[in-house]
Amino acid sequence: MAQHLTQADRAKFAAARRAVDCVEDGMKLGLGTGSTAAWMVRCLAERAREENLRLTCVPTSTRTAELARSLGLKVVGLDQAGWLDLTIDGADEFDADLNLIKGGGGALLLEKIVATASDRMIVISDASKEVKTLGGFPLPVEVIPFGWQASKLLIEELLSGLDVMGSTATMRMNGNKPFITDEGNHLLDLSLGRIGNPRQLSLALNQVPGVVENGLFIDICDAVVIGYADGRVEMRDPIAGTVEEERIIFVESDNIFQDI
């Protein structure tokens, strides 16, 4: 129920609720992955039911696809949908230039493909994800299973010559086994502390043999919606040069808060 949400969930819900106001009838949408994105999917499904919106949704993970289908949204693959109008997703960190670190939920590859196949990307977040310099959150790098240890050594060697504070790469685990992405790959989490040049690092990482993609999203995000536990939301759109503030009213709804 709404009154029993944690402070963090209230902030995520507020951001998600505001972001789905940007959705228009007939849109083809990319749906992100993670706890904040899950709130967005719930809010989107409720709005689609209430306003009879015709939407085509491309999820970025099996988890998001299952949730969207269970709530009655039309789910297709990216090849079937074609170019998208809008992607709404969360982030693990974002800076003033709307550079992002993503991949904490393990879906960075599909998230980046879907976001870059969209006219616009909106990130939804709580205020804790905003940072002056990226790198406090471990940077995920997706690598193929074959020779992953060689890829790890090459990455660590690469990091020693770049503008970062740390150079340790750690295999992400799922219990006592390596975490496996939806595409059957592994994730290495890089403990960097600070990323002095995100663009340079992103380009360099993707040159390492075995690396599929990394979690730095550069020049992809167009706007960010920041939610707060008291219902306040702030939408920043650097392209339009606007900052909008409003307040979301928490109204208990069986549709949104069921099973929470």
C-alpha cells in the first residue's frame, strides 16, 4: 500500500509517475530494467488502461517483459517495433551532463541498444543517484564467457593508464556461480572510485577483446526526472533548457500498489 512504501520507493514512484506523462497515444516505447523502471511499467500500464492508449513496448530484459505482459501492455521485440519514440529507464549514477552509469540490474547491453534506437531517452531516478563525477558506483562491463579472465586482465591493465582512481575488476556473482545476462554473458564490475574522462574510458573498454559493451551511457540521455519521497519531482531537459518542478500526490490504487 502507498502509505507503507519506503522513502526510496516513494521517490522512485514519484519520478516514474511524472515520466509516463510524456507518453502519447500510438508511441513505440523502450521499457527499462530495475526497481525504478518497474514502477514506471506499473504507472504506464495504469495510464494505458485509463486512457485507452495504444502503445507498443520493447522491454530491455525478461523481467521487464514479464511484468509488462502481466499488466496488459503490448510487448514486442525491437526488430518488430522498429525505431522507437521514447525510452524510459533508470540509472545507477548520472552527472550534470546526463552521462550515466547503468547495468546494476544486469541488463546494460539491451538497455543501451534500446535507448540508442529511440528518438528520446528519459532517465527516472531519486536524488541519491546524482553525482558530480561518475565512478562511485561500480561500472559494469559485459564480456563473453570464453576467455573472460584474459579480458579481465586486459581491462585492469588498460585502467592503470587512464584517469580513474581504481583498477580492480570483479566477476559479478549469483550465489556461488557467475551472474549470467539475458544474452548469456558475464559481467565484470569495475571499482573505479572516479572516472575523469567517461567518453575516453567507454571507447577504450569497447576495444578490449571479449568485451561486448560497457555501462557508460554517453550522449544518450536527453532528460532526467528526479523524484523525492515527499512527492516532489524535478524534470531537467538540457536540450530544451528547462527545469520543471511539481508534486505528485500519492493516492492509494489497487492497480499500482497491488502485491507491493
